[in-house]
Amino acid sequence: MRPNSRGWLGMAAAAAVLLAGSALAPAMAQDAPAAAEAAAEATVNAGDTAWMLTSTALVLMMTIPGLALFYAGMVRKKNVLATMMQSFSITAIATIVWMVIGYSLAFGEGGAYVGDLSKLLLRGVAENWDKPFTLGSGDAAVAFTVPETVFLMFQMTFAIITPALITGAFADRMKYSAMVLFTILWLIIVYAPIAHWVWHPNGWLFALGALDFAGGTVVHINAGVAGLVAAVVLGRRVGYGHDNMSPFNLALAVIGASLLWVGWFGFNAGSAGAAGARAGMAMLVTQVAAAAAALAWVFVEWAVKGKPSVLGAISGAVAGLVAITPASGFVLPVPALIIGVVAGLTGFWGATALKHWCGYDDSLDAFGVHGLCGIVGALLTGVFAYGPLSATTALPEGTSGSMAQFIIQAEATVATFVYTAIASWILLKIVDVIVGLRVTEEEEREGLDVTLHGERLG
């Protein structure tokens, strides 16, 4: 395993050295005895902890209220409350699943493919609540300067937003009971294992050297592909293609997208795991990519359709934020600009031409934006990675973009795509047998606010 190829920072407090990594992995692994001794003697770094607490709150804000408003503004009036209820409910569901078993499966010791049950119900977390912790064991052990409570809370917010993103693909037509059951099963069987692959030192993609600083594979490709499968399994909305399905309130969507943009700094810069220079670079490239993608989408839409739309501008910004996520701790501003432009063009194509050609009804473009732009970002990370950003004592040159790294990125992308697609399809079929997936045609026509929740918007 190459320790420089991770995408999240942690600091071994006793040695004060950074370890480059994927979301919250340190930049330089100590050997196991040294890491254990350092963790026993180290104290929590107040600055790093303060930044991680702030980042955690920012990422939580991305789901509630950010994603809730973003999605609610793009559905029809009769489904606004039901759409917001999905994001709000998933926040609660994912919190409990993560606390009971999800965290253990993702970050328990385990093996190459999934964690174990050593942290079931967060067992052992309270024992060293006021000390930095070490993730993993043996030669791969990595030490952190923040308490495990902060690490697991930060990771919890990622586990919350990922299934919430999926709901955009099946908006307007899935039963609430089906959404609840699918979310629980999907977090345990799909999300947690992939998080382990990518972000735990024992994970096979971690060992392979795949770069994913803040969730290109774990969050965006994962959610986008699951959303695509859900859209296909459920089928099109009633009236799709001929009824007026214009967004109810784009102002809500703009507010939601704006909250997502601001919250994304916690998502990406927070994944540095420390209040340092790499977090600053991650924040800068996140801003550049989002702006570039928003403009790219606006200008291509302007050229193709004659008018630059508000919906296009906010969708483009989200596309850029998605694409820069895996790259944010590995690239410089100019590559971030390129990634943003490519993401804006790709997202526009995915949300317009692709889904019409293929005939699936991805209601709010979960796959078109998150899936496709997550793939773009993951692959381009292998092209543009700047070595010094991930340099370590063991590997002072860091990980740079190359054909070999591009191939590794492609392997990680394909593995995530295939596993998520197959597992999500199976889970949807199971849920369909148990509670049924889709509301009736009459319920869909009347609206989910009234038929599922007995309430109506204004």
C-alpha cells in the first residue's frame, strides 16, 4: 500500500507530521507500535478539532436544509413536502444506522472488503473520548489529532447525504415505507462496504492507490448509480414526456443550491482532517471548479436553447462541486478550472440528451449530475494530481497524475459502478416484495404530500 495515495489528512500528534489521504486519512502512516504509543501520549489538537466540528456542521447543512430545498424546489407543488420529508427522514435514519452498525462496517478493522462488528453501537468509542485515535492496526495504522467522536460524526454526515442524493432519481413516485426500508438496507450493504474499500487502511481500493479525497466514488458515483437503477426499476412518472412537470419554485432550489455550495467547503476542505495548508487548497479549488462548471453549463445552454436558465446555473454549480470532490486535495487551481468546465458540459449532456436518448426518468438528474460528474472527477484526478500536495516522508514526490494512476482511478470507478448497480437492483427488488416500491397511479396523480403524509402545501 502506498501511504501517499489516500485523500484525507490526519496528523500524528506526537510527531507532528501529516499523512495525505482520502477523506480523513493521514498523510504518513507510522508503524503500529509507534502509532499506538503516540496515540497514548498525544493530546487532542484544538485547532484541528475546531475545524472538523465546523466542517461537520457544514456538511450536515448540505442535507438539511440544503438538499431538501434544492430538490423540493424542482418538483411539482403537490410533492414538495414529501420531497423535503425524504431528506429530513434520511437524516434521522442514517444517523441511527451509522451509530448502530454502519460506522463499524465502514471503519471497523475487518478485511479488504468490509469492516467488522468491533464498533457495533459505537463500542469502545467512549473509552478514549478525550484523546486522538488511531484508525486501523499493523503497518497501515494511521493516527489522528481529533477524537474518534469527531471523526465518526464527520463521516456520519457523508452517510446521511449519500442516500438523500438518490431520492432525486425517484422523486414523485416512491412509497415512503419503501424509501425508509431501502435506505436502511442500502447504507448497510452498499454504502458502508464501499466506504471501507476507499477510506479504511485495510480497504482494497485504499491499498490499490485509488485517490478519492472527499467522496467521488463513495458518495457521488455511488449515489448516482443507485439513483439510475432506482429510476429504471420504478419506471417513469405518470405523464412523463407530455404533462407539465416544471419546477414548482425555483427560488427554493436556488437557496438550496447556494447552501450546498457553501456547505461543500466542509465536505472537501474538511476532508483534510486538519486546519492546514491542504485544507486551504481544497477550499480554493472547490470554489474555482463550481464557478467554472456553472458558467460552462450556462453558456452551452445559452448556445443550444437560446436562453441561460436559472436551473441550468445552479445545476452547473452542483456538477462542478461533484467533480472536484475526489480531486480537491490533489489538484491545483488551473486543473480545477478544467475539471469544472468538463463537469459543466458533461452534466448538461447527462441531464438533457443522455436520459432522453436512453428513455429513463431520472427525475432530478441524480445520475446525470452526481453519477456522471463523479466519474469525470474520479478519472481526471488521475490525470491532474499534483504530487507535492500528497507528499510524505516515505514518498516525498507524492502521487502525480499519470497513465498508471488514471488506470487505477478507472478501476475504482468501474468497481464502484458495478457493485452499486447490482446490489441496489437486488435491494430494490427485495423492498418491492416486502412493502412495494411505488405508489398507485391515483396517489401519484393526487400528489404524495396528501396521499403519503396527509398534508398540503399552502
